[in-house]
Amino acid sequence: MAAASWYHRDISRVVAEELLAKAGRDGCFLVRDSESVSGAYALCLLFQRHVHTYRILPDDEGLLSVQTIQGIQAKCFRTLPDLIGAYQQPNNGLVTPLLYPVHRARQAADEDSDGEDGRGGGHAASTVLAGGAGAGTWLSGPIASRTHISQQLHQRLQEQVHSSPASDFMGFMAEYLNHHLQLDLEALRHGHPQLQHLSTALVTACRALHSEIDFTLAGLETLARVFDPPVSPRSLAREQGPLTSDPDLELLLNKISTVNHLLSSLEKKVLKSLQETVSRHNLALPSVAAAPPPAAKPLAVQSFEVKVGKSQRAALTVDVESGTVAITKRGSGSPEEIIPQDKILQLIKYQSVQSKVRLVYDREPQKSLSRDFVFPSARKREAFCQLLQLMKIQHSKLDEPDLISVYVGTWNMGSTPPPRSLASWLTSRGLGRTQDETTACIPHDIYVIGTQENSLGDREWVEFLRASLKTLMAIDYRVVALQCLWSIKIVVLVKPEHERRISHVHTSSVKTGIANTLGNKGAVGVSFLFNGTSFGFINCHLASGSEKTHRRNQNYSDILRSLALGDKRLGAFDLTLRFSHLFWFGDLNYRLDMDVQDILAHIIKKEFEALLAVDQLNLEREKNKVFLRFSEGDISFPPTYRYERGSRDTYMWQKFKPTGVRINVPSWCDRILWKSHPETHVVCNSYGCTDDIVTSDHSPVFATFEVGVTSQFVPKKAPGSVPEPLACIEWESIEVIIKTTSRSKCYIEFHSYCLEEAQRSEENTSQSCDIPGFLKLGWSAKHLPVLNPILPDLEYLGDQHLLLSIKGVESCESYGECCIAMRSMIGSMAQQFETFLFHRGEETGSIRGWMKVRVPKDRRSTRERLYEWISFEEEDAEPAADATTCPKAPLQHVRYPSRAQPHHEHQPWGDAEPSPTVLCRSRPHSLPEPAASYTNPAYFIFEGVP
């Protein structure tokens, strides 16, 4: 039996509906994997222009049945084809019989052959795809069809022989496919999954491997005995005589395990033996004497030349260690004024003059003073602000930090060893937006290093990075996680004092190489909690080649769907919504769609805007194909690929291959993007590449971030005997529009770390589909749950977020998810919210409503975060004598520009006491203005636009 073409594996609900809409006939159907239940399926059926989805669930015995309308007896089937065949008949509980299967599109065989290195992959791709496609239906066919399967597989094997050096091995496998595969199939059909004949074939094929391992093992054991006899757990067995039984797979694995044990322990044993020899003979080896660990480097006092007023010159001296800022006029030998850090109330950055800053500080009791300073450049102003931020952190009396710095680096190493020094990369120096020399060597709290085509061993690479940072920063960074997939690696390092703050570490990897089975392309990821803030980091290497844009987009979707990171309870949510901050970086391999000579001309003139306009990643993001609502720093550095190795002066855009000349246009392949929850604090302080690391054809790329974090909140008021009043989250109404051709009833699931468990609403109370392809749903207050957070304190609730998922009643599958910040919703009056819905990387609709978060009166105290004392101000804004709080801005429709940087308005929280030092803060000029209109037609329904 041929593979069932109506089975589309793990396509998304949106894609399934699009395929059925294109088919357009009542009774068209397809089957896909269920998104809500592992091992289950979803039957999607088109009737009267609407898609109906039914769950196909397995029971304890593996029998499959369809969940249909009540009153219809459920029927059980052993295989999926049997089930589909039965429901092609009428009166089985479906809205219409299954009439017209929608066939799965066949993927191109050479879809991901790597054009960079010339390795083809066409045959392997077609083999894996075809073999995998039929696996679910072979067992339901007769013996004759299984004979045909053996011949088909043998033919595919023959296609591989010419590219494989293991011809003898292929011979054994051909024997198995021709004569024994049918026996294994028959045994499997009768419930015996051991595949005895395959095991026998593998034992025979691997027989020569035993002698090779024995030879290597004997040598290793001999060397080990020289230093510490006996070593190997197999030594006694060897002395008793040769093995008499035939080798099998278990013994082979034991031997490999022994070799692995010897190789990993031999270095330690040799070192121990030599150390004992040195001690026993009193040998002096001064070169290996243990040196005391280096002390952390104190930060040098930094001085900045500034202009005060219209023409007066002065110097600002920042002493981070002592916690002071000194103002010294030019020509004066002593400071005019010394300001302690605890007297500094606020730093206000001007946006119309990028090099200007206002310093607000206490001078006398009950009186504050502000002074404006103009720096030589915006870069110098940023360095001054960073030093003051660091000074505030170091002298803070808080037990836990409010603000940390995160370094993210990505580099395709080109399968060559790195240079001796990575100083420029790890200190963010080179081209683009780089760190000022006064702040370049300030150590970051977290370093996340992603590499591709990294030929070093895992341990060797980690120790090299730690040693490099120790040399530069005099800090012995701790390893949080290491995750590898072939030559794709991600390493997370953290300062020793933060090690106890890291918890819930998870790692994962996804292969996206040929047929998603090879790890030459793919992604590795790490997630963890830093106190109460969740972080996710993904390093990827996507498909290469200028023409492979669609394949790269598919790689992104596969990674988004399959990477298992974060809280397992949030597994049903879009990966990009599971973390407070998600950083995605790597060799994304998107190219420039422009003639190579024109590209080179623009690079010489540093006309990067013209090139960014034809950058494939930017174009795909504008189409909402990938990285929805992600941010990226401004690119002001030249393309990082493809350089001549050993130099950064020449791009090697021609590659000569046996099949002809391949053009690799210079491109920004190496990128760093991020996405954060709303109303969180994250600022990108640098984004650039090095210009002195030349071992690869890629330049290393770096970005540094200032990130606000939350601590594990401890209530200031101890619980008493009287029941404490609860905070509550109340909903007045919710309105949802989703992109779907389904008419399913839906409910809403509510998740948050501030809730003891997930809550759900009742079914929607209103429903309409006035515009084809979109479904409008509504919930009234009495059908929405009142949520009670576990703690009622304002300071705690202001840092919390709610995750909402719109799920179908019949399928329990998500139609879209979103994140709502609770900070803006706190108060006695209901506030309106509006945002987008996402699912598996796609924008699937929008949601809006009215809600409020009520906080008990005795729990409304809060404090200003360390990162909130730096703000933005317009040029003509003058501080009032009695500063007032900002009024709440009127609700703005949520429109996210494609490359907007995150910005966080400070708003008073409902009934909270206003802070007398808070100034109104405006949007920085460097950020793009919101888009003029929505991109998704669903949003016009909210506005009443036809």
C-alpha cells in the first residue's frame, strides 16, 4: 500500500485550513498530528466553506476512534487508513462523509543540500522522506505489498552505495532487505517489536568493529597499567582467557563504553601519578606552582569632557568604587561639587540632542537641583550613563539585583580553530555600535556564546571561553549550560555571585538538515530562571544559499515548534511567549537580493540602508513570515559574510566548484534578535562585529543588553490570624477575532506564575463570521473567571504577566495565544487592553477587552526600580518646581512596527500613591513611529472597516 497522501504529519492548523480552502469542495479532508494530545491526530473536514476539526484518539490498546457528536457510538480501528475508509460512508457522526482527500505536497529531494561546502544530499533526502512517509501504513498491507516494500527499499539502498565508503556494510544491509525484512515485518504485525533479524544483521556487519576496538582497548589498558594497575574493569576477564561466545550488540556497546571510560579517566590517572612522583622525589616544579586566584579588577576612575551652559567647559569624574560624581570647571584645580550616588535622583536623556543629559540630584533637604551636560558624542553620553547605572547597582542596599547586563555573541567559525585571543569579540569592540573604551571591560553578568561550524571539542571550547574571560575580567565565570548539535554549540556563563540565582535550567536541540534528520543545520537552546525572570536563548544555523529563503523560513518554523524549552506547563504556548526575554541568534543565512557588484559598491560607500532594504530577513519579517514582533538593533556595520580568510579587506563572493561557479553575495548572515514580554525593561547597548578576528569567512557578531529582572518577592507584611484580603483580576468583557474557517465554540485558558493553577472561562457567548476566513467571538463578564493571585502586593503584581490561550471546545487546540502585562491594569477602574494573537510563529488574530486588577489598600506600597531613574525627555521640557505624575495616556491601538526597539513608558499604577520624583517620559526619537494601519485584515473588524 502506498503511503497515505492525506496524512500531512505535523502541519499547523492554519496551514491545514489554507489547504482545504484551496481545495474548495465539500467533503475535502486531511489528517494531521494533534497539537494538544501527543500521539493523537486531527481530522480536518471542509463543509459549506467552514473547516470542522475532529480529534482521533488512541485508547490503552492503541485502537483509534473519532470524537464525534453525542449519541453516535464510537467505532474503534486498528489503523488510520481503516478509520478513514470507514468514515467515507455516510451517517457516521461527521457533518459530511470524507469524499476528497487533500494530498500532501512532495518535497524536493535536494531541498537542503548545502551549497556552501558542495556536499549533496538529494538521495538521502528522498530516502528518508519516502521511507518515513510509508511507515504508518506498511503494517496494514498484505504480504504482497510488503514484498514490494523490500524491493523498493533495496533500490533506494543501491542509490546510496555509490556515495558510501562502507560497501561491505551495505552488502549486509542489502541481504537483510532482500531476505529478512519481511520476517521482521510479519513479527511486528503479530505484536513482536524486537526486530530479531535486523539485530542479527547488525551484529554480523559490525563484527570487524570488535577487533578494531579490542586492538585499541588493549593499547589503552597497557598505557593505563603503567600508571595505575589494574585500571580496566575488563582486565580480569582478559587474563582468564579469550572470549568463547559470539559477539553481540550488547558486548559491542560494553566495549565502546569501556573505551570511553578509559579515554576520559586516563588523563586524570597520568596526572595523579606524576604528581605523586614529584612529591615522593621532592622535585621542584615552579612553573606549575598554584597561583592565588586574581582579584576582581577595580574600575578605574573615568573622566568625561563636557560642555555646561552655552560655552563653559568642565570635567565629570565618575568614581564607581567610592560612589561619587565630581564636577570640575576647566582651569580649576579642585572639584566645584562632589555628588554622592545616593543623592542622584534621576538621569534624563535628551532625544533631540543625542549627546545631552540632565542630572537631577539632592542639594539641600527638600530641594533638588538639575544641571545639563553636553558630551562630545552620544557614545560618550551612553558610557557615562552606564557607569552611573553600575555605581547605583554596586552601592545598592538591595539583597537582589533589579538590573543585569547580558552579553550575546554569535560566530560561524568556519570549521577552523579560533585565534589565541577573543578579546575584541568578548568586549564588544570593532565595527558598528560598539562599547566605549571606558566601559568595554566592565564584566557582564551573563555571557551567552553561540557558535556554528565549531570544530573544537565541547569541553575544550568551554574552558577556552572561561580562560579568555578570566584573563579579560579577572572573574572565574561558572558554566550554567552547554548544549551542542554536531558543530552548533551554545554556552551560558554567569558570574559566581549569580550562580545561586539560576534555576530551572533546560536545554534542547532541533535538527533541520536534510529531511530534518541531519544536525549540520538546526538549533540549540537554553532556558532558565534568574530569580523570578525567565530567559530563553536560541542559537541556530539555517539553510544556506541565496535561493533558499523559503527553506530558511521553514527551518525557523520547525525550530519554533520542536524546541522544548521553558516551563512544561506552558508547552502549548508559542515558544516566543514562554519567556520574559527570548534571544534568538546565529548564522541565519539570509542573504541580500542585489547584484554582487552593486552590493560591493554600497559597502565601499558605507551605504548600508540601501542594502538593508533588500535584506531577505528584513523582507520576510515585513511579510510576517518569520520573527514576528522581534526586535533587532540598528545595523551600522558591514556584512559579516563572506570574507577572504586571513583578512577583512576582501569579500570572496565567488566559489569554484566542479559544477561551476557559485556566487555567495556579501550578506548579514549573522544576526541577534530578541523578544520580551510587554512592559519589561530591556535596552540594547551595543550591536556590531569584530574587525580583527580573521580565521573564518564570517566575522563574530556581538550585542549587549541591559535587562530588568525581578526577585523572588517576600511580602513586607507577615500573615496574621485574620484572613488577608485578596487581590483579584476581574474581566468586564473580551472580544477575539481569529483567522480560521472553523465555527468551533471556544474557551480561554489563563496562565500566570501568580496563579496557583491555570484557569479557564466558559464557552464564548457570542459568535459571528461576517467576513470570510475570520471568526469573531465574545465573552461577557459572567462567563469569565475572577482570578485571585497568590500574593496581593502591588510591588509583586506589577511585575506579573498573564498568558491567554484561545482554545476550541471540540479539538482543545489553540487558535492563538497572547501576553498581557498586569502593571497597566492595576486600579479601581477597568482598563482596556488590545494585542495580537500568535500560534506556532504565525499571527492568527487579535484580542481586546476590559479588565482591572484590584489591590487591597494596605498592600499598595511599591518602590522605584534601579533602571527607572534613567528616562527620556524632550529638548524643551523643563522640570517643574513641583513635579507631577504623568496622566495615563489614552488607549492606543497595538501596532508594532517591524523593527521597533522596545520602549517602556512609566505609568502610575491605579490607586497606588504617586511618586513625587517621577517625570513624564516621552518616546525616544530613535524609535520608529507606530505603523499607520494593521497588517492583518482581522483587525479592521474591530474598527468597523468593511
